[in-house]
Amino acid sequence: MMIRIHSFTNKLSSMFSGDTLTKKAILTAIASVLDYVARWLVTFAINPLLVTSLGDFGYGVWQVLSRLIGYINPAGGRPTQALKWTIASQQTSTDYDEKRRQVGSAVTVWFMFLPLISILGAVLVWFVPNWLDAPLEYYPSVRWATSVLVANLIFTNLVELPQSVLRGENLAYKRMGLTTVLALLGGVLMALALFLHTGIVGVAVANLVSTAITGILFFKLARSYVEWFGIAKPMFSAVRKFLGLSWWFLAWNLVLQLLKAGDMVVLGVFDSAESVTRYSLTKYVPEIIIGMVAIVVFSITPGLGGIIGSGDLKRADRVRNEIMTLTWFIVTVFGSTMLLWNHSFVQLWVGEEYYAGTIANSLMILMVSQFVIIRNDANILDLTLDLRLKVLMGFLSAALSAGLSLILIRILSDGIIGMTIGFICGQLVLSVGYPVLVGRYLGVSLSSQLRGIFRPVLVTVTYVGLILALGKSLVVGSWFSLVLAGSLTVILLSLIAFYVGLTGDQRKSLFGRIQKVYKTK
């Protein structure tokens, strides 16, 4: 299997010969999209099985558990994030001993945080049934499932170190095909657990087994493609510096989890597990498709680290503008398509009763789109290795999001609508704050950043207005009709967005970036 995957990777890589940053970024983006599509297919097939097998309450519990585990993830020290961005900033360095010491520092930090994450995991295992108001007969299964998920989290923080090295060296595309197969394997294991009627405990065990297999294969992959890969004993001063960086990445990951997964936790604790089920199923496709932008940008940002590390800030600003342009284009086209056809999708997929409504659907798409754009600049700020202001702004935004959501859930009759409005308002802090921080670093004022957004915003608002006016009357009754209508919508909106929403310079810039992929080094 490993040989076949390597063969596929090498054949695809030969299509993009050369070692330029653009070509590496494109390959990495392609690999990320393949992985993302594979995970989408898996969850698309598994979610109806989960709802049927676990029931509305059990499925809602599983969703909340997955988010709560994410909350204690920062307690692992986030050595993988610190390692990735540190290696990314040292891409041009040939001091391989120093890089191996960085890996050693990451392993040391993992051991240092192991007691903390274990204690927090134990607290979560004991109290989570009470927090979810689970019936007494659910207590053992909920606690066992939580225990397995905590073990999986601890193990993940260690086995992801080889992946972090590949990403930091801008070689993440070398895993092309491998992670796609692993995603499909994980889905098969989850389906087997459901077939054997093992409940949420079996689903959690399936995740743990998948993580173990992934760790083994990525270790072999890093050994094959990173000539210096290994572990060296770090110096105390290096560990102290790495630990300080890890603390900030720990804090940022906590913020990220609060913003990314806080919606379902707030909804589950202060509304109901059943509302989480409706919310997660309605949000599923918008989050998957629009979230693809974040995956692609996240995968190519380490390549930007080489540009920033060389001090070429003007070039870095141009690349950022291209990323933002591409982000707007995909978010606008696919977000508008989901706004128009998501009702039909949910109805065909799991049933009309699981659709949260037009207003809730619109707010979900807006919230996800806003978060994706925020993460673009958040990833760029990671490359500076100066996270203090970024993290402090993030905590402020998370606190406002949660606080406003709690108030609006109580005030409004629909808890889903109240929660989404709360998070949208709370995230405005970052929608303004992060561009200011990035602009300060790259030497670009906020006014110059805002100067070019009027035209794209006008197109987006026009799309949304027309779709909301038409959306209620457009419902299809078959998968074939949905795929056909959705495809035609994407094509039409793409053409309009490209030629009306983008300026001539922006279109020229994107075309130029694509042409570079096919040029020889």
C-alpha cells in the first residue's frame, strides 16, 4: 500500500516539476483538497448512520463531546504548532542539527504538558454526563467514550510531529494520496463500529485506531522526504524558548477551539442536544465547502514563511492579497450556492425536520465565512512568532461571542439564531483587529486594505439579496436535480464574481500565479 501511494505521489509531483514556492504551494493545496474531499465523503456517508444508530440525543452528545475534547487540546502544549511554524521560519537554514533539536524540544514540551492534559481529561470524563444532562443509563458509555477520546488526543499531539516537520518544510504535498486513503479508512472503521452496535464508545475507539495508523505512516513519510528528520537532545535555553512559544500557541489553540467549536457547546449546554443535531446537520455542507478555503490557505501559508523570513515584505503583501482575493471568490460563490440549495440538501440527506430554517441557514453561512477570512490573517500572524496581541484579541472575541450568545439564546425564541448572531458580533473584534496587526507588520495601512473591498462586497450583498428573495420557492426533490442545479449555480455565480467582482489587476494577478505553476524552474 505504501509503495503504491508513493508511486501515485511521484507521478502527480512530476506534473509540476521544479521547486518554486508557487509550485509547492499548489501541490500542497491539491493534497489538502483531496484530503478534505475524502473527509467530506466520509462524514457525508457516516453522519446519517450516526443519527440512525445513536439517535438524536446520542448524535448530539457525540458532537458536543468532540468539541469539548477540542477545548482541552491546548493543555497538551501545542508542540506541533510551535514546531511547524518554527521550522517554516527556518526553511532556508541548512543547520540540520538545530532543526533536529527543535524536534527534540517539541517532544520535551509534549512530556512536560502530559500531566496537565491528563488531569483535565479526567475532570472531563467525570463531569461531562452531568453537563449534558444525560440519563443515568448513558453515564457509563459517555464516560468511556470521553476516556478514549482523551487518550486519542494525547496520542495525536505526539504522532503529529512528523506531519509538522513536513508542513514546516513546505513538503506537505508529499503526503498526497496517503491521507486521503487514511480518511477513507477512518470512515470504514467508524462504520464497522456502528455495524457492531458498539455505540459512541466504539466510534471513539475507531478514531483512536485511525490515529495510530496515521502516526506510523507519517513517521515513515518524514523519514523518506526530509533528509535531516530525527530527534536531537535540545539545550535548556532552546527548550525554554520553545516552551514560551508553545504557551502562546496553546493559548491561541484554546481561542481557536472556543471560536470554532464553542457554538455547539453553548447551544448544547444552554439550549438542548436536539438543537445541536439540527444545527450541525444544517451547517454541515456550508462548513465543509467554505471550510475548504481555510484548509487550502492553511496548507500554503508555511511557504509564505520563507518569503517573510527573507524580509521581502512587499512580496508577502502581494501574496496575502492574492489569498484574500481567492478566499472572497470561493466564499462568495459557494456560500451563495449553499444559501440557495442547502434546504434541499438537508431534506434529501436526513429529512426536512433537521433543517434549521432560512434565517438560521443564512446566519450560519455568514458566521463560517467570517471565521474563514479571520483565519487567513491569523495564519500569517503565526509566521511572525509574535502571538501576544493576536491571542489577547482572540480571548476578547471568544468571551464576547459566548456572552452575547447566552443572552440572545434566552431572549430569542430560536436558540440557533441567537447563538449565531452572538458569535458573528463577537468575531467582529478579529475581523477588524487582525488586518490591523498584519498591516502593521507588513507596512500596510488599514485604509489601503479597505480601499479595494467595496466592489467585492457589493457583489456579495447583491448575491445574498437575490438568493434570499428566490430561495424559499426553489426546492428540488431528487439528488440528480440538486447536483445539476448546484453545478449550474456555481458556474453562473463564478463567471459573474470573476468578471464583475474582481478588478482587472486582480484577475491578471491570479492568472499570472496559475501560469507560474507550469513554467520550469
